[in-house]
Amino acid sequence: MTSSLMGSQTSAKDLSEVQQDPMKKGAISEGDSAVDVSRKLSETIAGLRRTSDQISKTQSNVQSAITASQSLENKWQKFQADFDKILNNAIGQIAKGMGVGVPDAAVADEGEGMTTEKKFEVLGNDCSMKSLARRLRGEKYKNVVILMGAGCSVSTGIPDFRTKGTGLYSQVEKYNLPYAEAIFDLHYFNEVDKTPFHKIAKEMYPDPEKFKPTLTHKFVKLLQDKGMLLRCYTQNIDGLERLAGVHEDKLVEAHGSFLGDGLCGLCKAPCDKDKLRDVLLNGEKNGYSGLKCEECDKGFCKPPIVFFGENLPARFGQNYKADMQGCDLCIVMGTSLKVAPFSNLVNLVPDDVPRMLVNRELVGDFWDEEQEKKKGKGGGVNYRDVVELGDCDDTIEAFCKLLGYHDEIGVGVGLGKSGGSGKQKARGKSMKAKVSGLLNRKASGRRVSLNI
């Protein structure tokens, strides 16, 4: 690339000199005949064309190098983040073994320093869904914080991001991206190609006729209506929490949403969200290449979704510390807890506050009986984590029946009784059997799992 660049620079210099004084350069002599002048001019033009082609090729090589460099940088940052996480966990284990303080990045033993009596007050040594429902029904909790992920929306047909084969990142291979995350990369959108994002945005855009709030979303709305919801933090960009009726002051869309006001990807100036919606949904059909920013006339507009390279919404930073420290119950639903800083929120909940996990798999630092046994502490004691493994809608339906909320929430929304997508309705019969089995289980006082 260096030699190519140098060659372009030399040719450009020669070109400048010829343009300034062709006679001085010797391109045309005073004694040249008309034929000679015509021939030399033709040769000069041909040379200029070769120089122009070489400059274009060099520009293309430079752009390819920039894109490759960005891909490498993103991969390096991910490696550093993964390495830091492993290193911090290792340091934490060594520190605990030596009896010294644990770094902030590591998670300390839950309940360390709490008396047995204090732990008993949390859930009465009964870490079951029935026990938690009894307390919630008795209005013990007035400041519930919900942490939501993509698993809360998959029953509508919206894919999550990381599930192998079906997740969003597995589906974008057809766009020939340098790396899957480039579809949400601000540099790639601004400087390389916005088309892949426009295509995936059309598929994911929240259409009320196509994607309806699930039973899980309606549960959050019900907690709000009963005056129990302190805040709902969601990683989802589908806007289903809004469509379910969760108020804006009760909602923190940590990664943005399709339904917010649009903005320029370059200068951040606001844009007309109705025009942007039309471009995203109908652009390919109508031949739109994107919505040009009217402010800077250079960048293109995008929904207020947080791309790689952008900061999280200000509301996240303004609220999360007070909310997590002030909550009296934390419910985590449908998330892998792998994307920071959202994944760190659950670790900020005070030790005397119960936590509930509704998910297909165990995530984060939620209590795990088998892991506790391996620590050699007699199996450990779980005093606050209620873990329900299974589909979110299945578990929430069972929880609502235990709470006595089934009439208010319209249990059956996911079963085809009150609308819902075709996929939601198709799950109805099997879902009833799963919920019935869940409700009839005997509470054990230990971790309760819904294995379906």
C-alpha cells in the first residue's frame, strides 16, 4: 500500500504542474504540428486517466484498511473485556482465600456479615415462588425493579441476539459484514454501509399488528398499576414495554428503542421520526437510500438505538444506583446478563433484598446448589434467590395465578384467549400443562427450577 500511495502522490504532483504550464513541462512545443499537438494532448489525457484510476484504487485500499482496522479493534476490545472479567474473578477468589478485601469488580459472598436471623427475615428460608408470591400478594414489596432481556420477547417472533442458529447475529451473515456486530456499529453505519442496518431494522421494527406485548410485558404493567414498580430496566429495543403501557418515567431503555425520536448518526441532530419510520419500512420498495440529516447534510438518520461506539441513555446513569440500592425486590427475566454495564445491575441489590430469576438458564451470580456444594461449605445456604428456569411467559402465568392476578392480567394472552401472535397461540395447550405442573409442585425451601 505504501508504494501505491507514493505513486499516487507523484502523479498528482505531475498533474498539477502540467495544468499550470503545459509548455514548461514540455508537453507541447512551439514547433509541433497540429498532429503532434493532438497526439501529445491525447497522451496527456490518457496519463491523467491512469493517475485518476490509481488514486481511486488507492482510496479503495485505504477504506478497506480502515474497515479491517475497525474490525480488529472491536475484536481486541472484546478480548480485553473477557480477559478482564476472568482476571477479576480470579483475583476475587485469591483475595477471599487470603482473607483480604475483594476488588470492586469481583462479587463478594452474598450475605457476608448478616446474622442468621437477618437472613431468615428475607424469605423465611423458603426460596420458592410460592413464598415470594405470598409476600408480594401481602404488599410487602413497594419498590420492585425489573431487569428484562430478549427472552421476554422471543415468543412474539422477535429473535434474541446471541442464540446460535436463530439469534440475530446468526442471521446477518447474508449481508457480508466484516463481523456480525458491525450491523450496530456507529462507524460502519456512518462511514461504510448503512444498508444492512436498514434491512434488519425493517424486519425488527415494532409493528403493533405483528408484534404484541407478551404476558411478561403485561405483568410489568400490572405491577406499575398496583403501585409496586419502582423501575423497569430493559435491554430490548422492540418497544414492547411501551406498547404494554409502561409509563416513560417507570422505564429505562438501556439500549434505546425503535420507538423514540430519531437522530443523525453523525452530528446527533434530531430528525422527524415519522419520516425515518417510512424510510426504514418502505425505503427499499420506494428506492430510498436513507434519510439525510437536514442539519449537517452529511450524515444519515437512525432510530435512537444505542450502537457500539455510543453512550447509554442519560436516564440509565441518572437512575440505576439509587434504584438498585432502593429496591425491595429485584426480578430478572429473559437475559443472559452478559452485556455490561446492564449485567452488573443485579450485583448492586442489597444483601437483604430477595431476587427472582425467570430465565431458560442460570445466569449471573444467582444461587446454584451444585456450585455451592463444590465449595465444600456443606452445600451453602440460599436465603434470597428464587430461581425459575423455563420460558418467561410460562413462569409468569404460574406466578400470576399464585398472586391471584390471573383475572386482572388476562391470563391466557399467551394462550390465544385474548389475541397475541400465531406463535403465542400455538403454545397454548402445552403451556397449560407446564403451568399446572409448576403450580402443583411442593415448595422445598431450596432452589426451585422449572425444567421444561
